[in-house]
Amino acid sequence: MLFAKKDNRPFLIAGPCSAETEEQVLETARDLAGMGIDLFRAGVWKPRTRPGAFEGNGAIALPWLRRVKQETGLRTTIEVANGNQVYEALKHGVDVLWIGARSTVNPFSVQEIADALRGVDVPVLVKNPVNPDLDLWIGAIERVQNAGVTQVGAIHRGFSAYAKSKFRNAPYWEIPIELRRRMPGLPLICDNSHICGNREDLLEVAQQALDLNYDGLMTEVHPTPDEAWSDAKQQITPSVYAELASRLVVRRETTDNIEFLENIENLRHKIDEIDLDLLNLLARRMRVAEDIGRYKLRNNISILQTTRWNEILEKGFAQGRERGLNETFIEKFLSAVHQESIAHQQEVMHAADGKTIPVQTTTTHG
């Protein structure tokens, strides 16, 4: 598989956000050519949030990428958003295509691209959709695979979120982790530039991705980032990119060291025992929740008690901090437990009322 890690080395994609001028594209490619990158990226068509922003030079920039291949030997990749762009890219010898987040969110757009790819087995990378919807991401990947493309990978570029954070796009690491669980053979690339939206956190995010056994990284590199026509804040110079790449630590997925294997197996056995204890405790908690539901039913009391829920959260945050547990984790965990408790109480009340309305007990990102 083209995008997979080889010899414990990540698959590296680098280049400018946008192909602004032929000189800028070639200068960047020449600087990157000796750094061992696997693909040179450049945006030819740039979908922008609002009109008036630079939306790329379009097809006139494609010959510039052909020159990159001729002069440096680097393979090239660009984003495509419709069938005509697929045709133009392949006509000019682009080696790899990627489907952007704004396209992945629309199954009709993805299907148009997939139809254009039918019969042409060019490697394709699929970025996650803008919104945190794993099934939408998987669906886009499957559409490309169903078109006969045999080399397909995923790019994690983060997700839009209402809450403010230091990231341009919230990583929501649990989503690509679940993607990996459902599609274990699928190569996974981290677009640290679009997750960060800044230069300062690029190394941190890249390292976190490699620690999670990602196959590679996509990073935006520009000869003069501050003067870039798009996404200037998240691009870095080739020399800074070289420094970033040199500081990355690539970890192995496993080893044949007998001592390590024996010790980790013992530790995992302890984890399994603790997990079983947790499940038994949760089962006990739900039985108590059912008793509470019956008591509320007899007294005609509503299930949701906001004051009590706030009390549980505040107490959980305080007790979690004392035990070195992250507040975000505590909130997610207690929210899941609370929702399950509500579901058990609803079942008690519905059974008493003779109702058989199914209760939604899980939440999804979307």
C-alpha cells in the first residue's frame, strides 16, 4: 500500500497550501526534494468559506506540478472536488488525488468523483468531513473503493467545533481511532496543519499522531509563509519543516522482545480484571438507578433532576482532579453513565405505563 509506513518510517506529504505561482511551487519542491518526502502537495482548486478569498489558480497550475515531477522526481498530489477536476488532474499526470473535507461531507460530490475514477486506479486519500461524523467519512471511503480504486487512505484534518480551543479544527482523536478499528487495513495520515491552524503546535500534533500509530503526516510548507495567499498562519518554511521532521519519534507497533511481551501481557491482564470490576460496579449502579426510577414513579416525579446532575458533575470533577483524571474525560464518562441511568429509569416508567417506545441510549458525533 502506497501510504503505509515502511521500515518504521512515516509517509510524508508536504508542500504549499496553494499553488500560487510557478516560481513558488518549484522553489518549495526543490527545497523539499532532499528531505525524503513521499508526496509533494499543492492546492490547485481551493474551496474557500467565503467569496473573495483566493480560490486557487485552477488548471493553469497543473503544468507547474508536471515540472515539479520532471525536475525533482517528486510525486504530486492535489485536491479534487468534482469529475472535471479529476479528469484535468489525471490528464496532467498528477500521481495521487485527495478529496477535501468540504467534499467528503456531500455524498453526491463524492459519488461524482468516484464515478470519474471508475476504471482509473489512481491512489486516493479521503479527508474527514468538516463535521464529526464517522459514518459519513467511512461512506466516502467506501464510494471510492467501490469505484475500483485499490489504494485508498484517510486523512485526519480535524473537525469543526463550536467551542473555542487552541486548535483550528478539533482533533477528536477518538473518531480516527474508531475508523482504524472498523477499517484496520486503511492507511491513516494526519494533516497537522489543518488541525492546528498555527505553527506552534505542529510538532505536538504530529507526534501525537505517530504515537497513535498513524501511517504518515501531511504538512503545509511555503518558502515565505507570512506572505502566503491562503492559510498563512499554519504554514512553515522548508528549513523549519526539516527541523520538525528530525524531532519526530516513530514508535513500533510491537516487538519480539520476550521480556516486554510477558510484562505487557501481565499488565493487560490486570487491566482486564479492573475493567470487569468497573462493569460490575456499573451494573450495580444501574440497579440502584432502577430503584430510584420506581420511587419516582410512585411519587410522580420527573426523571431528569438538573440540580442533582450538576451536583454529580461538580463532585466528579473535584474527585477526578484529586486522582489525576482529566476533566474532559470525567465529563464524558459521567455523561455516558448518566444517560444510561436515565434510560434505565425510562424503561421502568414505560413498563409501568404499558409503553414499548424504544429508548435511545447512545450518543453519536454529529
